[in-house]
Amino acid sequence: MKPVFTHSLLACAVAQAFAASGSASAQTVQAEQPIASVVVTGSKWTVSDRASVGGFADMPIMDTPASISAFGREQMQNLGIRSATDALAYDASVGDAYNAVGYAEQFSVRGFMLNNNSGYRKDGIAIPADTQIPLENKERLELLKGVAGMQAGLAAPGGILNFVTKRPTNTDLRSVTVEARERGTLYGAVDLGGRFEDKRFGYRVNAAAERLRSYVKGADGERQFVSGAFDWQISPDARLELDADFQHKEQITAPGYQLIRGVELPRGVSAKTLLNAQPWTKPVDTDSANFGLRFDYRLNADWRALVTANKHWFKRDDYTAFPYGCSNEGEGYYPGYCSNGDYDVYDYQSVGERKTPFGVQAQVQGRFATGALRHVFTAGLGYAERHNRYGEDVYKYVGSSNIYDNLIVDPAPPEFTTGPVSERFTERERSLFVQDIVTLTPELALHAGLRYTRIASSQIPELELGWTASRDSFALPSMSLVYSLAPNWNLYGTVAHGLDAGGVADEGTTNENEDLGPYRSKQFELGTKAMVGDLALTAALFQITKGFEYERENGAGMPRTFVRNGDQKHRGFELAAQRNAGDLTYGATLMALRAKQEGTGDARYDGKRVTNVPELKTTLWADYAVPAVPGLKVSGQWQYAGKKSFDPENTVYVPGYHVFGLGAAYGMKMGSTKVTLRARVDNLFDKFYWRDVTQQLGGYLLPGAPRTFRVSAQFDF
């Protein structure tokens, strides 16, 4: 029986927040010296901050030879971040990648789309990104930018996005947040933490409920979430941590636009228009859940063992009145809309989709010396399996509508139903990894790592075709040198290999649903990290090369074939600065990227820009505490993205854009309760822009949000 959490769940949690804490008073754990853990809760990174995505050793971000962004819980609260989309808008190296309202949050980093099955992680274990990944029970987001073969095995060369789960607190935590947004969106959440009477046991409970009223009129829905995290200090040397969460979300999705006649951008359209607006449209209905385990054991003063595991469950019923092509003009356009804005409407249904990935990783880590050399050594094993189940979908033409004037069409006949659900894809990834960080001199360190990965996959894209299977193995090395110019100033150089999952051919190609299989990517990176007073600075030059995948022409009027041929080469420069001290705090990021296609032997592609990648993107935010009004802060944001190519042949470009936002926050005391009131307006000047360009499903454009407002109140007891 499917569990459905209603708003009463949130009400119960709020009641608990106000309840007397009794024996769970604000005390620290009364155990012998426990295993040390690192939790970053501030809104800045400093020389002492850690992030788990950079490697296996517990090292400061400053000393990690990789580009890493981290968003802590406090920073997410201050910036009103409710989703990964909100957070990653502050990093210029990140872009949307078919991130449709009401569907799934998907991103590209350094111009490469993250792998949907392996590029998103919960506490280091891969989970699919087929729905919004909730943030209510996350302590921070960590983004490793670039090739991550040694750290993660199978992952796109853009990097990995890791969601770090909140853990029990040593003192009582009682926090309630309520928020209202555009068109009547209402949100409420509670965060409860502390220790039980037996201080060896701790808890962290989060719950949220949301009535979704999107800026896209009609793309409405609801969401409920609940989670619990518990720990047990078994002994001074052993700690067990368990966590579980469940989310139900249903929302009508907002499809994107295609080019007019396949050659020019739509004009005069509104970001508020829902192309999925039919009386028979149903919301995309998703359930997702996780059960995580972490066991940490200190073997002695220098060595420890760690086991981490996670089981994920995902179910989706997918419904869309899908816009694709034009049959009302001449011989039609596929893909593309008609000159007057007409488009074909298809009844798309895919019911009972399921994914059930599981992952586990075990490692030992220790410190030792060989003569004058000091080592931080890690060795471990990893195992991951992924099972995807789905049935034959419904995709039937039912009529046409118009991007300027929605027309009602009849739904597909009742006999159009999805086929029986069965397992269609299985993948097992086994890996062995080692890493040694050697301090050669007080100023120079060598980071050397290797992951050996074996991948076995089976799939049956079409039932009548039968199963196909493949087995591959890869050695993925990574080597870096870190040189300390000064106590808070490091230079590094890195060479790394990655492993990318091959793309899958779209419907309508000659090899539709064919998986091209995994293949290598390669990265060179030079970077620097410094703390100048209270200002954190990072800069990196990089080059990443991977195989180029595209749909090859087979002659006029003939279906295309999805192939891998030639290379995608991304050369770029990243710059970031952040200050979090005094009355004025700010952050700035910049990415300049030259992403080209080459080596295909086809003049239509060679030397052309990669799609959906601006050559320059910047973000800037600032927060000012007004001295004359204690408790008042005002803030501003600016984002810029240059023009992007829509198609691999570079025949159509999407213009660049500037987007501005303003905000304010006021903190005060109401008795013993700390209250923070926040207000914010995004896209201040109501700018229309295309935020997302994708070649998926024939090529679509997704507009950015118009001017939107939000107000919230946070109560900390």
C-alpha cells in the first residue's frame, strides 16, 4: 500500500517542536572521547572546512587538488534555497540540462550533463535524479567539478553532486519554517534534533509539506516529505548511524518549446504558458525513499574503518500531453513547430516506472611515515547495482494546439494503455580503489589514486529484440601535486581519467534505445586556492576531453543514427571569491569556457560549439547588515550567461541574459524564540530568457522564471 503523507504530518511535527523537551535537555554526549566527525554548518568555507567528494581522506578543501563548491545549511537558509536548482544558480560552472518544471532537476557542469544514474550521490552513494531530491534532511550540498573517476567510478566528466544527510545534534534543535511564494505556493518544514535520555543515542527528524503553484500557470501539485536519522555511540571507538526518508510528489510538468519550422526561436511566448494544458492531463506522480547506513570504527589512534551503504526506491507514473513537431503545415516539421505556432499533441503515458539502486563502500584509512615521508593511505571496495523497470509506453498523436492559443484536443482512446512492467536494465559496478597522499616536503604533497572498475550491464530496449549484455573493465588513475606557496596559499596540478556512461539513442533514430556503452574521459587541471584575510579565493584552468555523441544524418528524409564519433573538448577557466565576515558578505563566481566538437570528419560538426554551453557565465551576490537597524540585512544577486548554441551544427543561437534579484532579512527575539523574517524577489526586471537548451527528445528550449516573490519566517526555539 502506497504511503501518502498529508499536511497533518507537518502539524504533528510542529506540535512536537513546541513540546517540552523533558529529559532531552541541551547536553553534550556523555560518552568517552567519541569518534571525531566533521560537520560544516557555516555559510563560508575556510581553511579548516571539509568536503567528502574531493577524495577519501579527511582533508581541508584548501588542500584538496580539485574544484569543489559547498553549500552549508546556514547558507541555504539565508539564501532561501529550497532545491538544488536554487543552490546551483550561485555557481557559474553549473547550468540546467532539461530541468523542466514539475519533472526532474538535472544539471550540466563545465558543459557536461551529469549522469542521471551515477552523477548524483547521497552520502557518497549514487541515487537517481529522476525527481526533485529533497533538501530538508540535507546538511550541505557538495559539488566536485570535473572528472571523478578515482572518487566515484562511473560518472560524467562534469563531476558529481553529493547530498550530505543531516545527523543528530548534541544539543536540542527545534526549528520551524513557513513560506509563501508566487500564485499561492505554501511551504512548511520542521527540523528536530537532540539526544535521548541515554546520551549514546541521538535523533534528527525532518518533515515538510508543500502546496505547489508554479509560475507556469497550471503546472500545480503537492509534495510531502519525512525523514529520520539516528546514531548510536556503541563505544568510544565505534559509532553506528542510520537514516531513512520518504517523499511523495505529484505535479503537472511543463514541457519546453521547439524551434519554429526547426530553424528559428519562438517569439512572443510567455514563460507562464503551459503547453501541457489539456483537461485530461495528469500530474507526474513520484515516490522516492532511501535507507542509509554508516558504521565508523577507530582501529587505533592512526587507523579507522568505514562502511557506508544506501538503498534507494523510486517509482514514477509519467503523464504528459507532449508537444512535438508540426503536421499542419506543408510536409510538416519533425522536430519543430509550425510558422503560426501550431504543434502536434501526443498522449504520453508511462506507468509504473521503477528504479531500485543499491550501493555499498568499505574502506580503511590510516596515517604512517616511511622515513621522512608522511602518508595518508586509503584502500577500499565498492559495489553498486542498478535495476530499472518499465513497460511499453503510450505515445499517440491526438491532435494539435498552438503556443499562443491553447486548443483542447480529445485524449487517446481508452484502449491506449501502457504495457506490463518488467525489468529492462540491470547494471553492476564493482570497484577497488587506493589513494596515497604523500607529504614529500613541508611545502609539497603528492596525491596518487587509482580505481579499478568492472561494469556488467544487460538491457532489453524492445521486448521483441531480446536481451543484450556487455562487460567492461577500466583502470582510472588520478595524480596531483600540491605546492604550498604560503600557509594559506596552495597551487595544484591534476591529471585524471574518468568513466562516462554512453548515451542512449532517442525514439525515432535507426538505433532507438541503444546504449552506446561506457567510455573514458580525461582531464588536466591547474588551480590555486588561497585565504587572503577573510576572503577565500579559488581559480582553475582545465581541459576535459570525451567522445562526441550526436545523431548522424543518413540522407534527406531518412531517420538519423545515434553515434559516438570524434571528441568534445572543453577548455575553461573558473574563478570564485567569497567573504563572510563583517557587515558586508559576498560571493562571486565566473566560468569562461570554450567547448568544441572535433575529429568527426564532418564539416557540419567539427570546430562547432557544444550545445547549451555559454562561453561566459557569472554570478554575484552580496549581503549587507545595516548598522543603523540591528538585525536587518539587505541582499542583491546578479547572474549573467552568454549566448548558447541550440544545435550541434550551430545554425541557431540562444541569446545571453542578465537576471537580477533583491532580498531582505530581519532577525529578532520573541521571548526565548529566535525569529528570522525573509523576503525576496527574483528576476527583478521580469526578463524573458531561455535558461535551458537541450538536444534531448528532439531538441527543446525551456524559459526561465518570470519575476517571482517569496516571503518566509523561521522560528528557532
